[in-house]
Amino acid sequence: MFEALNPAERLQLMKFVCAFAWSDLEVSGEERLFVADCIRRLHFSDEERAQVWAWLEVPPPAEEVDPTSIPAEHRQLFIEAIGRLVASDDEVTAAERESLVLLSQLMM
């Protein structure tokens, strides 16, 4: 799934994932586990791992999460990964659902 992404795109994906973890103003334990699994699968350096965990403590600035910055060939992958994060805690809030729909509309 993530093999098509270069290192910068992998970090960008996780920035979006972490931003969405905050869309309901709370990062659940299940969402943290999802992020941990992604970090493991993406083979991040120590510095990259620290950055991703920092985004779970304080969300990335909104201006850094621009859907138009995602390469067209990776947009579906981003939407799928974020959708999995949103579903990871078995509770999709209205804010999460609306944010995911909006992201999909902005990227397609």
C-alpha cells in the first residue's frame, strides 16, 4: 500500500492521518494504535517517528494540511488510509465523517 510513496510523501500522509485523528478533538487509543502500526510499516527514522508522535500531541497547523498538495496519483491512498484511521475506534463522529467527505471532494 505505502510502497508507491517516497519518504517525504510518507511523512505527508502521516501528517494528514494525524490531523484527522484530531478532527473530533480527541485522539483515541485505537487511533494511536493505528498510527503506531503505520509508523512500523513505513519504516520511519527516529526523527520521523518523533515528528509523527508530536502531531498526535498537537495537531499539525491547518495550513500544512492542504489536500491540493497531495499528488494526484496518491490521493486515493491518502483517502483510504484516513478512512481506516477514522474507523479504527469503531466510532465515526459526524465531524470525522464530514471532514473525510470534504477531503474527498477537495482531492477529486
